[in-house]
Amino acid sequence: QVQLVESGGGLVQPGGSLRLSCAVSGSIFSIYAMGWYRQAPGKQRELVASIGSHGQTDFADGVKGRFTISRDNAKNTVYLQMNSLKPEDTAVYYCNGFPAYASPYSWGQGTQVTVSS
């Protein structure tokens, strides 16, 4: 069974950094584009960043210049480096295939990121 396991969230002060990881089980990881998504309380889940199978990246306007997405196909892992965090970045962060509607993966549990002083 293919699983997504997100980790690395936590409580951080504004301006701080966190690195999220998403470990993906199964043998098909390297051929799929992946994305990081987030869902804040009372809001719909939104795409934060995506990375293609060959490493091409794209970011939501609100995180450009602050977040970086990367992947290690040998480790079946995708990362989200988040710098200069703001309170509005507070959300549960998930990874999944990109686009999500075409993903072969089910949603994982996510990892909570809280940005607060």
C-alpha cells in the first residue's frame, strides 16, 4: 500500500524556518510530479509548491522567495524548506502527487505548522 508520511512541522516564531519531509512508499515515486499543500483552519486546502519528475519547480505567489521544494528520488522523499515564516503560513501541510486530482496517492495525516510569537 502506497503511503505518504509527512514530518517536520512544529511551532516556530515569525521569521523562523522549518524543513518538512514527506516519505513516500512504493516504487513509482520518481515518475510523478509532487506537491506540497496546506490547509488552514476554516479554509480549503491549497497548493503551496510543486516539483516535476525532473526537478522543475513552481510556487504559490504567497511563498515565492521564502519556500523551496526539492526531492530525493533515491530516498523517495520530497522536502519543503520554509524560511521567513509568517503567521499566515500556519496550517496543516500535506504532500501528494501533483496535480492532486490525478495523484495515485491517498492523503496522509499531514504535519502541523504553527507560526506564532
